[in-house]
Amino acid sequence: MSRVLESLFKLRAHGSDPRTELVAGLTTFLTMSYIVFVNPSILATAGMDGGAVFVATCLAAAIGSLVMAFAANYPVGMAPGMGLNAFFAFTVVGAMGYSWQQALGAVFVSGVAFLLLSASGARAWLIAGIPPSLRAAITAGIGLFLAIIALQKAEVIVGNPDTLVALGDLRTPEPLLALCGFLLIAALEIRRVRGAILIGILAVTAAALLLGLVQYRGLLAVPPSLAPTFLQLDVAGALGGGESLSLDAMLHVVIVFVLVEVFDATGTLMGVARRAGLLPAHDATPAQQKRFGRALFADSSAILAGSLLGTSSTTAYIESASGVQAGGRTGLTALVVALLFLLALPFSPLAAMVPAYAVAPALLFVAGLMLRDLGDVHWDDLTEAVPAALCTLAMPFTYSIANGLAFGFIAYVALKACAGRAREVHPAAWLVAALFVLRFALA
């Protein structure tokens, strides 16, 4: 077995060994496994079968991690992405009127576009054209979008006809449990406890069980059927064939999916690869560049697999950095992650038992981490700061990642032009802004 693993993953060349990779894979899985509870909870609000989404989540994560392991030999775990699942459920389905089948079709179309961008090299052109301040604002805005969803799920905030939102009744158990769960996750993270988010979700669920707020459904069972979501995507509907839908609406959705996928996945892969010493910041060798290209291919192909199974876009997880910190340097780490996601399949009764307010602390904590990117905004330059602020604020306050992206890009090119600095704007930014203007004009 050691010889097989050495042949597949070149462990010695990377200064690693099977035991180290096993520990790294377990560490990565513990830090990202919360998604098997969070993703079904979010996509269920779009009308999808929770049990089928649970299975699709585990399988998509396993397939994506396997492709990453064998195609790129990178220690990176894959799973349906946070933010993208919220955009899928609350914007594409909830606000824009897509059926979840059509939304899956849009994910598939974006995956094809993502794959073509990666294969053609246009992905690098697109990334180079987006200013760092706007990239940071996109991440932070998605964080705020997740935060408002989390606070709603926890009933910490409620609707109000006069002020739009107001503080919920904190004397009821649901918001109190959610807030305690959030503090528990934060405290465990401060103590560097592995799997802090997962522990927080399970702790709130256990407390709810003791209080009689949820019913015990068991821990293990035969995994639910995947049939309700498997191959249920409606590509024709996503392309404007559905009632009340149009080509410009599809273009709007796909642009957002692709942009978020490009920035999220590429940034994550670069960050983890550099931390592992697999990709230097400058002067990468042709072999290193080729390997990184295979990682991008793995990321793109995972999106297609996820849409066929029945889940929102699958992407690389920044939590993989925890496995790298534990010594993971090869695809064996990702292989371990894949196997552990498969082993999670029998725990569907536990996933079904987790209430929304137990998922909320995880969403809120992840949202807080995403806000750290605001430190990368060039606040002393108003042509950078104003579009970044507008992008970040528009996402939660219009309840749409798409609107935030649109406002940010349009404001960026407009202010640069007004300041007489139009030459600083990359053609990619002009193109994205023009597409968003076209979308609003045709709406």
C-alpha cells in the first residue's frame, strides 16, 4: 500500500508520509464538514428535498475532492460553496422566480463557462482585470449576505413594517441557542479546537433536543434517495425557455455564478497552494503552473458534477489550509477528505434533525471571517473605496449578491472615468460593467 501511495502522490518528493497526510485529511474534513448540515438547510428553502441534497452534498464533495487528489495532487478539499448556495436559494429561486431545477441548469451552464475560461486562459485575464479592492468587497459583501440570512434563521432579527428589520424576542429559546452556539464556535476557534463549527452545530442541536424543541430521529440509517435531485436540472429553462424567464435574466445569473466561482476558487487554490509551498508567489516553474492548471480544471469539473447530482456550485475550501498546517502536501490529503465525506452518508438522520437556528451560528461565524477582507480595500482612494463600499453594502440590503456585484462594477468604471483615470480600468472590468448595465436596461 505504501508503494502504491508513493507512486500516486509522490509523498517523499513533497516531504510527507501516509500518516501525516491522513491526519491532514482528517483535520481538513473536520473544519469543512459543517457543510453537510448547512447546505441541505439552505437549499431546502428553495423547495429541494433535504435528504437528497444531503446525499448530493456528500457525493459532490467526495467527487470534487477525488478529482483534486488525482488530477492535481493538491491537498485541497472540495464541497458546495458558502455564499453560492445562498445566492442559489434566496436570489435565483427566491427573488428572481427560477425553479430550483432551472437554477441547477444555470449552475451547469456556469460550470461549462468556467471550464472554458480555465481551458482557454481567459480566466487569468478576467482575474487580472478585477481590482483588488473590488475583489475584497465581493468577499465581504457575501459575508454580510450570509450574516443577514443567519440572523433571520436564528430569529435574532425579524421583519418590521416601520424599520424593515427589528430585534427578535430574545426571551425565546431559538435565538438564545443560536447566539450561544455562535459564542461557542468563536471560543473553540480561539482555542484552536479542530472542528469548532461542527461542534457548535451539534451542541445547539443537542440542547434543542434536551429542551424538546426537536425530535430524535436516530443517528444512522440507509442514505436517502438521490432521485428527487439527480439529473433534475433544467438547462433549457435556465437559458430562458421557462415561463417569465428570459435570456438576459439567465445572463445575469450566470455572470454572477462565474464571477464568484472564479474569484472564490482561484483565490482559495492560490492561497492554499502557496501555504503548502506548491506555488510560489513569483516565478512559478512550468511544472508548477501546469499542476495549478489541473487544479483549476478539477475545480471547474466539480461544478458540473454537483449540478448533475443536485446541489449548488462546488468549489475549493479555504478550510483546506488547516490540513496544510497539519502537514498535508499532496492529493492523499484530498483523498482522505473524499472518503470521509462518503462515510458521512449514513448520518442523514442527524442532518435531518438539525434545526435552522443550529445552522445559523455557523453561517454567522463564516460571515465574520469573510469580513476580514475589507482590510484589503484601498480606503484612501475614493475611486476604489466608494465602489467597494457600495458593492459590500448592496448585497445584504438588496438581499442579492448579484446586485452588489453590479453596483460595484458600474460604480468602479464610472468613478474612474469621472476622475480622468479611465486608462486604469482593465478591459475585463469594462466588459463586466457593460453586461450588468445591459441587464438592468433589459430588465
